[in-house]
Amino acid sequence: MFLKETEVRGNNVILKLTDGGEEEKVTLSADDFYAFRLHSGMEIDTERYREIKAAAEKTAVFAKCLHKLTAHDRSVREMKDWLSDNLKISDSLRDEMIQRLERLGWLDDERYCREQITAMKNSLKGEKLIRDTLLRKGISPRLIDDCLRTFDDEADNARRCAEKILRSRTGSSLRKTREEIRTKLMQRGYSVALAAETAEHLDYSGLAEKQDDNLRAGMRKTEKRLSRKYSGYELRSRLYRWGLQQGYAADVINAVLDEMESEYEED
């Protein structure tokens, strides 16, 4: 087998090998090319060919790793899983690639952890959800806790998240809105205690002023739907239960129902 010619392409060198009438192209890194001391026209024996092919496999795998990491940063565990699931390579080659990527700075769990925490906190996620997400990605609990300790914004983020939820609940009852905010905060990873405290001390003055109007609007909409099937006492009972389910106080519900009935009598 002979090395017919070479072509430099970026940081790689493409070898054009000939063996009788057969031709083959093999891509090596520039470092490997010079390490093998290759040049056009030289004869390649069987042992050297095996070494070149092994080096070419590493070059190809490494290029795929870089392409994957360029598109999206990953943890060491994620990269190991991707290599195992998508490329038919030996465990030793996989580990060698991981070590090389770490050595060159392409894989860095500490950097990855900090950047992920920053991104999730910017989207107002709580620390429990952040911790669970990073644990699934293979980040060590100790590293997660060390990185989280550099942040001191959990209570402020919980308040900002709660205010955002509140702005979208303009047509709900005060009681139901408070409970929904508490539940949503826990779902986003805030502790039970912080979610309850934040929901309790939020400024609901704007919503409180609209409570009666919200109830009237909701009651009329519900009545329109239920009146197709119910009337009289049964309709009133169902409207009353609907109001309770929405978090309105019993006396306020009865007052609105009386008001609605009086309007019908006048009509």
C-alpha cells in the first residue's frame, strides 16, 4: 500500500492511499500526520496502516464530539452517554475522548454547572428544580451545592415569579389565586415554606378590588352554560357550589346570586 498524495483541510490532513487498483481516503489530524512522519509516495506496511486507521477513528470521533458540543454544552455524564448510545466505539476510546475533551476545556462540569444554574435562575426556577435537573445530568451533589451557595436570590426570584403568575390571574378569586401561586412556586422548585410565605405576603390589592366584578362575570358565564340544563333552586345550588370551588366566600356568593335574581324579577 502506498500513500499517493495528501490534502490539507483545516486542522486535518486527508490521505489518499492506493493498494493495487483500490483507493481509500483516510483523515488524520495534523498532529498525527506529522507524528507518523508521512509523505506522498511512501509505502505503508500493514502495521503502520492499522495504526493510521486507529488514529483516523479517533480523529473522526473527536470531530463528532466537537460538533455536538459546539451545538450545545453538555456535562461529562451526558457526553459519555451520547458516545455510548450513538457511536460504536470501545469503552477505552470513549474514556480517552472524554479525557481529551476535559483537558482541552471542552468539557468542564464546574463551568457547566454554574452556567446552567445561572440560566435556570434567570428563568425564575427554584433551587430544588435546579438541583434535580443537574443531578439527572450527572453533576455531583457537592458541586451543585457549592455553586448554589454563590447565589443569594432565591427569595427575590420566588417573589418575581409569584408576581408574574399574579399578573396572569386577573379574573380569579383572591383565595384561589393565592393557592395557585403557592402550588406553582413549588412546581417550579421553590421550597414549601418559601412558596407559602411568598404567596401569603404578595400584594393582592389590585386583584382584591376586582373580586366582586370577577365573581359576577364568572357567575353570569357559568349561569349561561348551566341554564341550558337546570333552573330554579337546582341552578342556584350549582352556581353556589361553583363559586365556592373558585375560592369566593359564601356570603359574597349569596349576595351576587340575590342580586342576579333581583335583576331577573325586575325584567
